[in-house]
Amino acid sequence: MTRHEAIENLLVALDTLRSHKVRSSLTVLGIVIGVTSVISVASIIDGLNRYVQNKVDSLGSRTFFVTRLPPGTDPNRMPLKIRVRKYIDYADAAYLRETCPDIVTATTFGTRAFFFGQTNVISYEGQRVERVFLRGGEPELAEAIPAYSVAQGRFISRYDEDHARAVVALGVDIADSLFPQTDPIGKMVHLNGELFEVIGVFEKDSGFFGAGGINQFAIIPLSKFRKDNPDIKELAIAFMAPRGGDVQKAKDEVTDALRRRRRLPFNVEDDFDIISPDFISSLWKQLTGALVVLTGIISSVGLLVGGIGVMNIMLISVTERTSEIGVRKAIGARKADIRVQFLFEATVLSCTGGAIGIMLAAAFAFTIRHLVPSIPATLSLLWVVLGVGISLAVGMFFGYYPANRAANLDPIVALRYE
């Protein structure tokens, strides 16, 4: 088929569809719904995937965590052999720093928070903040977890740690609540009934899906945390692999060092877990992957309905234009010409629905992104291309049978049709 013939077939197809506006509009509705739903959900998930990955990177893309218990599980439902694991010791990170040359740093930290059934209250001259995340950390914590970047003042020093000094670095939300008009550095606050000197304020953190994140943290020296909270035994270790180095080698080195320190026989499995930095993003992608499959199944119903609508209108069109087909064949039109003409019409129908669906999905993503900033929906070029491809495939698949039926009509019978 030449370029001129293709253009002519396209114009004929468009003219036919314009002459039946209502029927054509109802036909493409199913395709619009299917494409819009698929691309809308995909844009939200793509945006959320990038958002989660950026948050993981802010925590440290080369930072691993060592915990006593596997993450994301209920301790009460774990096997007994896991529940009786030995607790991580306050000095474990110092041992790793001394014995593991293939890591940049390692640090132990402890947490006291409301989700562990503990309360923290910080106050200053009548201002009071509750539900604070209190964390005890070493000076190395800021290096291991880049999210603890200080905007004002300083982080905990080695001197603070060695002398268990009552000093605290605050998240920006806490600092703004306690000191709305004054500089917090050097001020004395009451933290769980004890006086602490404010030495720093962290950079503002966007949090995770709108949650406060680092903004709601208060960090004190680990030695002071241990002194004030002798009942808290559940600790964790963060260690950082070198940039451009062998990450697996660093991880194996830490594993061997901890096994030696915890005196585990060679034939006994590890009694601790090492969490990779992409654990959160991997878990998230597993959850969203299931959502994509579910959405795809639901959306395919809309596309199926739209495809059946395309086939139906094309069969009606073939019946209505039987005489026209006979005339075209009588003056020399080939089967391929007739087939292409009707395929063009079916494809134009489905692609029109696809284009409308893509525009509606783009408007939906834009609206969601601006009304709910914690859901950064992003319409990627990949899904736009896939939307066009899906529409084209629906038109070709469901339009082929009517087009082939029109092409195989006997010209004599067609000319006699009324």
C-alpha cells in the first residue's frame, strides 16, 4: 500500500467515524476507561517507587543494619529459637570498627518510642512536645546514616559520648515547636524530666509519605541513653560499606566478626539479621507489583468491553456499507484495500480512546501530585507508549474479523444488497 492510499484510507475512516459521532463515542468509552485506569495506577506506583527509593538513598544506599530479630515480623509469632537470640551489645559496633577493615564505619544505636510502649516528653518554658522518637547514638551515627545531617549547631561528639553528657540534637519539628522565635542552640530543655542542653538541629526531612521522619527525632549520646534506660535491651547496628568497594565482602566480614564475638559454632546459623539498604524498596516493589497485576486484570475487563464494542460497530459498519464495498470491488479494489480500510477505522476508534485515556490519566496524575504531595504520581514516557500500544493492539485484534469479513464479500452479492 502506497503512502497516498494509506492517507486516503485514513481520511475515509475518519469521515465514517464523524458521521456516527454518538455511536463512535460510546464505542471508545470502554477503551478510555481501561487505558485511564491502567496508566493512572501505573503513574501513581511509578512515582511512589521513585519516592521510596529516594528515601532509601537518604538513609544511606551503602548502609546496612544489624538487628537481633528479622525486620517486619511480630516477635510474638516467631519461633522460639529466634525469640531467644542474644541481644546486641552496646560495644558490638566498636568491635566491628576495630576488626573489620573493609567497612567505613559502624555504630550502635537504641530507640525509645511510643510504638514500643514507651513515652517521651520534651518541654521548654511552657512549650511541650509528646510522642518524640528518642534515640541514643554514637558520633558515627551521622556518618552511617546521612539523614542525620545537622543544619544548626553540631552532632554528638566523642567527648559527649565518653562522658555521657546530657546533650541533645533535635529534629526541626521539635525545635520549631519549642523555640518558635528564638535560637535553640545552647538552651536547656526537659527531656523525660531531666535537663538536656540543645547542641544541634537537623536538616528538615520530608518524612515518609508525609510522616515526620527525622523531624520528630531527639538524639542523645548512646552512653547517656544506656544510663537513663537500663531496661531497654533491643539495640541495632548500622555499618557502611565503602563507596565503590566490594559490598558483599564488607557484609561477609561483619558477619564473621559478629559470629566470633557472639561465639557461634561453625555449624550453627547466625543469631542476628543483616538488613540491606534496599530492603524497604524491595518490600515496597513486591507490594506494588501485586497491585499492578490486580489493576491490570481489572482494567483488562474495560479493554475487553471496549474491544468488543469496536468489533460490534465495525460489523454494523460492514453491513451498512455492503453496497459501497461492492462498488469499490467492481471498480478494482482488492481484498487488501478493503481489509486495510476497515482496519484503519477500527484502529482510529481504539487509538482515539487510548489518546483520551492517556490525557485523562495525565490530568489525574497532575491533580493527585498537587492535591496530595505525599503521593508523587508521575506519568512516564514508558506508560504513554504502552497506552498507545495497547490501544493499537485492541484495534488491530478486534477489528481484524470485521475487516476480513468485508474483504471477503462477493462483489456481485454486495452490489445486489439493499
